[in-house]
Amino acid sequence: MAITAKHLVLVDLNDLRKANKELIDQVLESIKPKDEERYITRKQAAVFLSVSLSTIDHWSRIGKIKKEDLKGSVRFDKEDLVKLVKEV
């Protein structure tokens, strides 16, 4: 037996925006990096942002994201990536 919705719920656009912002803030807070995992690899950055490695390379070249050189290894500051997500 299938259940179908038969009610229409009206929501004020501003209330919907506020609820959406609160939800995004909660998600971003839950993925906020701890100090020991603040700097991540190129591959981890791609997974975190759900983009390809070539996109990470391109964004790094054009300055959209900043890469760090830590002991000869390229790393990305996860806090910078979280800020990038917030901009979207």
C-alpha cells in the first residue's frame, strides 16, 4: 500500500531561508576541523569539496584556494575550504 501526501504546507520564504541557513551552519560546525586534522592533502581536499583533483589544482592556480607547503608536502587548510563552502 503506497502512502501519498495530501496536504500542502505553506512556508514563508524568509522562514525557509532562516531554517536553511541554520541547517547549513549546523552542518559546517559539525565538519569544523580539529587542530590535528586542520591541514589536509590534495586528495582529501577534493573529497571534502566533492570535486576532482584537477579542479583542486585549477582553483589553487587561480587563487580560489590557497595551498600550504608543510615540510615539502602540499596541504590545504581545511578552515579555508569550509569558508569556501560557506560562500556558495
